[in-house]
Amino acid sequence: MKKSVKTFETTYLSCFQCSATCGDGVQRREVFCRGGDRRSPHESGCSQRSRPTSSQSCRGADCPSRYRWREGEWQTCSKSCGVGHRQRALQCVDHNQQEVHEMYCVNQIRPPEIESCNTHACELIWITGEWTQCSASCGQSYRQRLVSCSEVHAENDNYEYGHQSLSNCPGTPPESYMPCNLEPCQPPQEWRVGIWGLCSVSCGDGVMERTRQCVSADAQESYRCSQEAMPEARKTCRNPNCHLPSSCQGVQSTNGPLPDSEHFLNIQGKALKVYCAGMQTETPQEYITLTTGVGENFSEIFGFRLNDPTQCPPNDSRREDCDCRRDYTAAGFTTFSKVRLDLSKMNLITTDWQFAVTREGKNVPFATAGDCYSAARCPQGRFRINLSGTGFRVAQETSWISQGNYAVTDIRKSQDGSSVSGMCGGYCGKCTPSSGSSLPVTVE
């Protein structure tokens, strides 16, 4: 009797539904090994190579995003005609309508933010202004007026100038110039001058002169020339082409002992007046006489101190009738009639007191100021330098530095360097030349 052989086969049930209702998901099914009409508890009877898969990927409809673009209202059109544009705001919001960063909406289609508007053609007209006065008081001259191309605005009563190119307006533009013929002008009068004469001195400061005359067009003498345009007939001159000593020591060597007085010295090729002091000694010294006076050449350390140093007087004014005390021990006010000159270095010595007068307090060096008034940036200390008429100027590169607590400096130089003024101070603070106890100068 022949023995029957049992056969096995792999069986599977149909797939279950997708695990996700939207987006990506997974479908699963049951796979098992069957022998005859029975399910085998073991899969050893079935071929593992031919075993069907028990799961597969699936995808439903696209899931709604948590984030979306929210559109704002459109703005007013930028132009009333002739192609304008308007803009609206866009915000990326979550499902609670709360604004989030734009990165969350990067996968969403971004709505347009700008669109064209009022693309219809503009209506343009010519507009004109009032005629000006004649350009001259006599003879042939002209008037002029503003001519502009303007857009018509139905809602406005007035037109505005200059909004459109002149080429946009129809037709020929109105005239912008109009001749006006006045009474004939009187024959022109003018000043005529001769050449400058020689300098009145052969060495040092002198005067040059020239002739001047008012004449008409036919070269006849006249008295109707403009006095404001009158040329100068005299001017100062300097003649350095003379044999001058270059120091007070040189003056002494040539002439022997002399009284202290002014002398012309050859300084950098120019004849300049310098005061020689100590001419009875072996080491005479040079001084510049400050011709503008002590009112223009002084230094001050302000002596008042506010009881409340966080305050300043109204408008940063300088006041002594303040809620303050006068007890700053470094205070002083010094004036200078002459200032020491170091010819070898072309410096002024700021701490030479021979021709300085301290009216109160302590000596204050030339070109120095300060105070202990306030910590609120309202300096009260002052200095002033005025070298006009001396032939010297403060060197262009000269600067001042601030020292002390809450120090503030306000330095103002004239364009030609002849004068400098400063307001300096702090709590306590001051300003001094950056070169220390010297002040660099140059000749004119």
C-alpha cells in the first residue's frame, strides 16, 4: 500500500486598511504556512524564499497643513494713474491663527504681496507760475516763471509742480522766459588801479601804495563808482631780504648789551618782530608780544563747584550765582601780554610766567582751562589765544587732550589758525595742548 505525502503551501489573507487616513501609512496582512486544509503551526514546511510580504506602504490624500499664509488688506495704490502698485501684508499663522516664523510656511504656496493698479493713462496739463521781476534795473533784461507738467487730480483743487517729465505733457510748453526792455543804462563806471609801488622800508614791516581812479566808459573821471567795490590803495608789506639776526643772541652779538626791547629777526625767511628779554645776560630769550591784548590771551581754572554735581545751569550758561561753593584749590585766572618762543623747536612755552599776571588763585598755563564744576558736561573753564598781528599762527596739527574725571573739551580754531578758544572742565577735569607744556606755531 502506497503512503500518501502531505504538501504545504503559503497562504495570505487580504490586506487591512491603510494605517493613516492622510499622508504616508502602512498596510498589513496575515501570511501563514498551510498543509492541506490545516494551518501549520510551524513555517518550516513552506519555502522562505517564496514567502509573500506581510506589509506594504500606502498613502492617502494629502494631509491639511498646520500652518498657512494669512493675507492682509491691500494698501492704497501708489499712483492715481499710469501704472501704480499696491501692497499687502502676509503672515504665516498656525491653526490657532497665531503668527509664527515664515519658515513654517515654506512648503505652502506664497500668495502675491504686490499687484499693479490704476493702469489707466494719466491726464496731464501744463501749469505756470508767476512772472519774476526783471533781471536788471535798466537796459535789456528778462523775466522768468516756473513751467511744469502736472497730473490732473479730480479730488484736488490745486496742482503740484514737477511730478511729471515735461515730455509727457501734450503740445508745446508755455514760454518760461520773457524779455523786458527798461530804460537805457547809464554808461558803465569802473575803478582803475595802478601797479603797486615799492615797499616803504627795506627791512621789516612797511607799506605799499598804488593809484586808483573812478572812470566812465569813455575814460572820463567819474564819481559814480560803487564804494563797496572800491579797491584798496594801501597794504602792508614785509621785506625779509635784509641781513637780520635769527635770534636775540645774534642781536646781542652784533650790537652788544642792549635794553630789553622789540627787534626784527629773520625767522624761516621772514622778518618778524620779537621781544628780546634778558639782553643784559648771557642767555637772552625770545618772546612774542600779543598785540591783541590780555583780553584775548588768558587761561582759567574755574573756581566754583556745584553742590549737586549732576546738574547744569539752564542752556549751559556760565553763572556764578548758582547753588555752589568756591573752594576748588586748583582754581586760577592768568593773563598773558607776551609768551615765550622756543625758536629751535618753533614752540610757545606755556609755563613761562615772566610776562603773565595771575589775578586770582594759582598760575594757569597758556592754552589751558578746566574746572571742578559739574559731572554733567557743562564746562566753565576757558582759555583764549589770539596771535593776530604777530606773524605767527598756531600749527594746524595742534590738538588738545582732556584730563581728569568727567572731562569734556570744546576747542574752536579760526580757519587761518591765528586764534583758538576753548571751554574745558569736568568733575574735576581740564584740557591742555597734546604736546604738553609747549604749543607748536608756524609763521604766516
